[in-house]
Amino acid sequence: MSSILDSGFYATPPQSPRVCRTSSPSARASPALGAAGSPSRSSSSPSLRRSNSSSMASSSGGDRFIPSRGGMDMNVARFNLIKENSRPNSATMHTSPAKEHYKELLAESMFESAESISEPSPDETDLLQKSSSAPRILSFTKKAPTPATSQNNRLRVLYTQNKTDSKVTKSVTATRHIPTQPEKILDAPELLDDYYLNLLDWNCQNVLAVALGRSVYLWNATSGTIQHLMTLSSDEDAVTSLSWSDQGTHLAVGTNYTDVQIWDAESLRQLRCMKGHMGRVSALAWNDHLLSSAGRDTSILNHDVRIENHNISTFRAHEQEVCGLKWSPDGSQLASGGNDNMLYIWDQAAHERPVHSMDQHQAAVKAIAWCPWQRNVLASGGGTADRTIRMWNTTTGACLNSVDTKSQVCSIMWSKTYKELVSSHGYSQNQLIVWKYPSMTKVTELTGHTSRVLHMAMSPDGSTVVSAAGDETLRFWQIFDLLASS
């Protein structure tokens, strides 16, 4: 059976190659096709025939490209066809080093598979050595011309758009859009501009509590309604701290007159008033039925709100006002920071002395936040003279990392959906900064407040952060997108 090459000729072994062209139209009407239109073969003419399209194409300028035969060796082509169509001999199926070497040389010179080639004869070996230096079959002698530098390929944009890089894909999926403008701004008149107070908290029922002067107001983020909870009777008194219970039904309020009040948020009535401090109550923290309060008298009182004699224990270690107070998520440890630049870790089971004392901060420690997804990791921030955020291992007391924020750290909050945290700052930028944990690299900065951002609170779903500043405004920032995190 003959084989046809793309170079424009065919060969019938073992005879010399020849080309049959039909120039007359009658050749296409030969009885090579049967009555049913299916091809049939004539017994007198076993050779293959080609239509006159080649002659017509040559006269009209050509309809296909035929490579130049100047770079071809017809003897090598004939040898290639013979060895391709020949069946392997069973006597030569065994392999030898000489045969393997011959197969490699032949495959390299002719792009031919060496598996179906038998042992060459001496004449064929001479022909193979001759062809190794000759131009290869069906190889173009001239390369395609390079396009001009000024040429503009409009299809190049299409191909480059389909090409994706794994590094680029990872960077795209890792980034998200954080709005730099607040989605809502509320006025907060008479908001005290005092660094040591804690006047903002958001409960699990989506109700925000804010202390304005002597009064406390409740803003329902779901319905947008505002309720007036209470107002202190004395003009000299002021609300200095507040904190929601874990269930979100009761609000603890600390006053300038050393009282700790418990209010029912549903009925808007006071349930009890607990005493024990000798100065204003500037920090509150809940741990189930246990309420811890701290203030200017440097002591930390632990109240059991279920019993009449509520004061069950007292922590004493600070030498100045305690302005930061937070229980760990599992309720086993209490962190306290004060104006004496000290950060203490207390164990609920040991009531006498703190288990760890950290003195690396150079200013008051008000900003305290426990990591919600990594146990025993605490973040703390220092005041104007310190300006650093530090990460602590509260099991060993070691400092894991620290970063200089270049401004006063007023508050810190961890994200519930991302491995990030947000900090609010005072002098001199008055901004919010989103940090990547644990590298502590900046994700973005949010500006807009004209005074130091003293307080922050987070919505129950973890998507929105509200900030309260000395400019008497509340700004709501959509920082942690829940859709992107999922």
C-alpha cells in the first residue's frame, strides 16, 4: 500500500517515487466511484490518483503551501518509507547495544520512532550517516519573518487575558475591598473626652449602648430606634463605664460616684446598685454571673450578682487607676491594664496575686483584647508615650510580637471572621488601623474623626465596627465583609 507525504509526492515501494497528476476534467469523472457514490478500485490501475486541483492551483497562484524540495533527500525519504512499512522480523526482535545506538541516531535525525526499525544493512548505515548531516525532511529552510516593532496585534490582548498566573490568582483572592468611608454617622453630644473611660458597648441582640454625660441611650441597629435607659440624678455625677452581660439582657453601669448599677434593658429599670469602690468606676467586665469592676482606687472587685453579699473577691496590684479590664473567652483569666503602665493577668482560681506581670509598656494600658480563635493570646496597646501594640502568651507571660503604631492606642478589637484586628488611635492621626495577624502588617487605615478615637465596639455578626471619638460622633465602618470571609 502506498503512502502519501505532505510534501506533495507519493511513493510506491519498492519502486522509485513518481507523481501522477490529472490535468483533464475527464479524470475526475473516471469510474473510480461506483453507482452508489462509494469509492471502488480498478484492477488494472492500482496506483492512487490525484485530481487536477494542483494544476489549477499552480495556474491561479496556489491554494496551499508546498515546502521547497531543495532541502530534501529523496533517498532518505525512500529509506524512511521502506522501514516504516516493513514488519519487524522475529529474528531481529532481540536488542543489542549497536541496535539501540542505531535507533537513537535514526530517531534524532528523522523524528522517527526507533521501536519499529530493524537492524540496518551496511548500505543503509552509510545512508544514515549521510542523512545525519543533511537537512531534515519537511523542514523549512527559511524561518518566518519577525513582525515589525511598530505593528499592533489586536489579538494579543485576547490571549494575554486568558493566561492566568498562580501567583496573581492567589493575590487576587487574598485581597478584599474595605470602604474607607463610614456607612453611617450618628451624633453623640456630651460624649466625655476622657482616655481612661469605657463608654461604648454592643450586645449580642444588636443593641448599642452609649453613655452621653449623665445619661445612657440604647440604639437598636436592627430597627434604628433609640431608647433612653437612665439618667443620673446628680449634676456632678457622670457615667464612666458600661458593659453588656453575655446574654445581652442586662447592662452594668459604672458612675463617677463609685456605684455599679445593674439595669434591665427590656423593662428599662434598675435592678440593683452595688458599692465597694472608693473612686470612680472606669472599667467593667462580665464573666457569666460574675461582674468585675475597677477604677481610680486601683482595686478590682469581683461581684456575684446572684447573691446579696456580692463582693466575693478583690484583686490588688495596680498602683494607679485601672482603665482596661477584660475576661478571656473561656472565663479562666482576667487581664487588667492601668495608668501605672502595667498589664496583669489574673487567674480566677487564685485571688491573691496576678499570675503574670508585664511591664514593657511605657504608658497607660487601656486597650486590651483577647484573641477569639487562639487561646491564651492577648493584645494590648499603650498610650501616647508608648504607642505600641503587643501580643502576649498569657500561659507563659512571653511577648510574642510588638509593633510601633506611631500614635496613641485607645482601643483594640479582634475580628470574628478574619485573622485580623483593628485598633483605634488618638494623637496625632485619630485613625483606625486594620492589622494582619500574626505578621502585624497594615491592611488599611480609616480616617474621618477629628479627635482621638477613644472607644470601639463590634456588631454581633462581626462585620461592622463602631467608633466613638472626642468629636462627639459615632461612625460605623464596614470592615469585615461576611460574604468574602465565607
